[in-house]
Amino acid sequence: MAWWQGEDQTGQPTKYPDHFDAVMLRLQAEPWFPRTTPVMIFAVAPSRISKNPDNDFYNGLLREAARRSPHILDTGILEEQHWLDAAHPNRMGFWMIGKMTRERRD
């Protein structure tokens, strides 16, 4: 499952990891959603790339959510050359994401 959310839509952004956990628990309670489903969190481009100072803060929240589950892969570690713009990886970025996913599964 891919989780891609590059903006905060709540007035309490610091609660994002807790809200993410609640969503994952609800999904895992569904009979159609296997509990071992790999979940990848896609982060937005870091502030040094996007020039948006909020991106590092938001990526920190996404990384906290990612640290809470062994089935989650944080793609916020991509380097500058892997980004198309402030929120989307380029072709090489997607290749790196695929490689990271495969390495995590091996």
C-alpha cells in the first residue's frame, strides 16, 4: 500500500503520527486487508530541495509515523537528483523507491 500525503489537513499537525496509527489499526481490522501488507510512506522533497521550510517539519512527522511499524518504508531519504519537484520523485526517484522496496522485502 502506498501512502502519499504531502500536506497537512488538520489544525493539529503534531498529532499526525497518532492519526496515522489510528488509520492503520482501522485498516488492519478489515478482513480484506492483510495485516502483513507492506505500507510505504512517501515523503515530500526536503526543504533544501523544495525551498518550502514546512517540508522538513512535515517529513519529520511522516518519519515518526514510519518508525512505528516494521511494514513501513520511508522514502524521504531520496537525494536531490531523485526529485522532479517539491512533492514528486522523478523517474530515477521512482526507480530508487522500487529498489528500496525490494531490498526491504528480501
